[in-house]
Amino acid sequence: MTSAEVSRILVHQDKAIGVVSAKDPDFERRHPGRSTVEAVTLVPYDWFTSWSETKWKRRGLEYEAFKAQLSARLQTALEQYVPQLAGKIDYTELSTPLSTQHFMNCRHGEAYGLSATPERFQTRVLRPKTPIRNLYLTGQDIVTLGVAGAMLGGVVTASYLLRRNITADLSKRATRRKSVKPVLGDESCEPESALV
């Protein structure tokens, strides 16, 4: 893989940036003036096939050099999106599809579960109830992909276990909340959390 090919993918590929430390209300007190940032992008598994039979932490210098190249390019892209970070990054660590394969036992390092094929959505085994007594499934693989799919999977499993339609309950609550007009400055009307 040439440097230009890597650059083209990392510059034009979709990226996600998250400030992980923002989820910890005590982080600022424990680490004043610091934060952790996570930048994620997609890369082809093919880039890593030559190391697929190697062990974690024992993939060799060529692999580490390739990771360093990818990490530098991803950091450059991150600093283009968030210029305030330039020159302030103390530590970086890069995971590859092989890292995901090692820690999550995913065949090609895929992090979003099963492929979104018609067969996947038609299968009867991806349901909360399993043939094993008191073992239930939840998460993205019983509903649909991604974070929203994982959350919805939790709602579906909770509905099954509680034997009631949690989605309908949530919908009723949302309808009731819309009918209450918030009073300016009334903190009880502020959302408990926000997705930005």
C-alpha cells in the first residue's frame, strides 16, 4: 500500500471523532486541563492480511511502522477537523482490524457485528430468547447495526423479559412531555442528556 493510497482513504473516508473523557463527570477533577479523544475511520482488512497469522504484540517491525504511518495520517486528519489539538497530543495508540479481531474474535476485524444482508434479517435465531434456559440475547445483532441498533436491541430484550411493549411506553412518555410547555429557566424541563 503506497503512502498516497493510505492518504487518499484517510482523507476521504468517513471519520468519527469522540471526546471519551466527556462521558466521565469526574474526569476534569482528576485530570485538570486534559481530555481523551478517539478518532475512528474505516480501513480495508486487505491492508493487514500479511499479518493475519501473527500474534498480538508480536506482529513485527513492518507492522508497527505501518501502524505508525496510519496513526500519523489519522492524527493529521483529526487536527484538520479540530485544529485546537495541534501540538497538544501527548500519546496516541492505533488499533487495526487485527486488534479488533484479537479482542472481539471477529473474523476480519469488523466491529459492527453481522453483515446487513437479507438473510441476516430473515434468520429466526437472532431473537432475545435462546434455546438455552435463562440465556437471552441483546444488542445490535438482534435488531440492526450500530449504536442505535444496540440500544433498540436492549429495548426489544427488555420488552420480551418484562412482557410489555417498552417502545409504546417510551412513545407515550414522549407524547406527554411534548404536551407540557417548558417554562424558561425551569431546570426540571431541561433534557437529562443531549446527543451532539
